[in-house]
Amino acid sequence: MNINFESRSGRELELMLAGKKPMASFYRYTHEKFDEFSGQDFDKYVNNYIFRKKIFFIQTEIGKIIYTTFATINESWRLDLYKTIKKIDGVWNEDLELIESFLLNFGKL
């Protein structure tokens, strides 16, 4: 696997609009109060039918996590698959990490 570790933090919207990233995912515990999007206005593009958005929750021993995911319209199939791998019971493993990396376009399989 060839993983590109170029910094994408805070640049997800820019990369998605440039066609260099098909999907972005953000998460935080529901009790935390911070802007997990780093000021990036994804909803503007959701409202203009450029991106799709999916929100889901996962309960952990520490608390409930909210995931907010975005994908370009043509790549919106990634949203349901991402939710599925995050909700798989059991231990997070290398195979799931590989799928996550593929979905978020961190490298090629």
C-alpha cells in the first residue's frame, strides 16, 4: 500500500473542491464543544448539491461520538461504507484501517 501522508488537516474542503479528495470525515465526543470542521463551510456545498452529508453516532465506553462525513456527489457511496466499517463490533484492525484509508483517499490499494 502506498500512503500519501501530505497534511490534509484543515484543507479537506479545499482538496475536495479541487477534486483531489472524494470524502472527508470529522468526529468528536458529543460532550465536547469545538469546531471540528476548522471553520470550513461544508454545508454551503451540501446545500448547493455539490457534496452529500451523513451524520451518525457511535456509543463507546467513554461516551457517544458524533461522526459528520461529506463526499462529492459522484462518490457518495463512500458514506454508507464508512459508517458500516466504523460500526463493526470488535477490535479495530489493519484490514478496517486499509478500507478507511481507501475511502478517505489516503493512498491506493
